[in-house]
Amino acid sequence: MKMTKWLAVGLASVALGFAGCKKEDKIPDTQQVNGVAVEMPKLQQALSTTTNDEVRRLVTEAGFNLRYGDYMKSMMALDQLANHPSLTAEQKKIVNDVIEQEKKLAGGGAPAPAQ
């Protein structure tokens, strides 16, 4: 009887140990919007540690407008963000990349092939 109780406790401990060892989900670098890959998750992650309220507001506004298809408002917020003095050169590059990707969306998808 005592051995069964210890065996049950041991199995429960092992089961709880495996339940706690879950691999962390990786945030994707891009999201697909109307067939265009936009690096908004990468931008949000790059600016997630900022304490500047203006930068946070602009990132949130750009993501919200992208999600709801208002690409012009999203690009306006991104343009303000790209010109913000607290961003590093790497962060500004990501912002400019996202602007270029959203230009494709605002123009109706991928640009027409050259003739």
C-alpha cells in the first residue's frame, strides 16, 4: 500500500515536470496581409522595450490601422515614428521596411511587372 502511494506521487511529479517544460512559442517576424508579407511583428518586438509613450502610441496606432485595412493612416504613424529622435538606426530601418511593404498594400498589392 505504501509503495503504491509513493509510486503515484512519483508519477504525478514527473507528469507535472513535463507539463511545465513547454517550449516557448516564437513570435513570427512577418504577418500576411492580402498576400503581402509585412514585418509589423518584428517592428513591435524591436520597440517593445521602449519607455517613450509617443513611440508606443505610434506603434500601436500603426498596427491597429494595418489590422483594419487603413494603410494610409498606418503609414502616417510609421512616418512619424521613422522621424522620431529616440529610435536607433536599426529601428528606423525596420520602420522604413514596413512602410515600403505597406506601400504595396496601399497600391493594391504587388506592383505591376515592368514592360
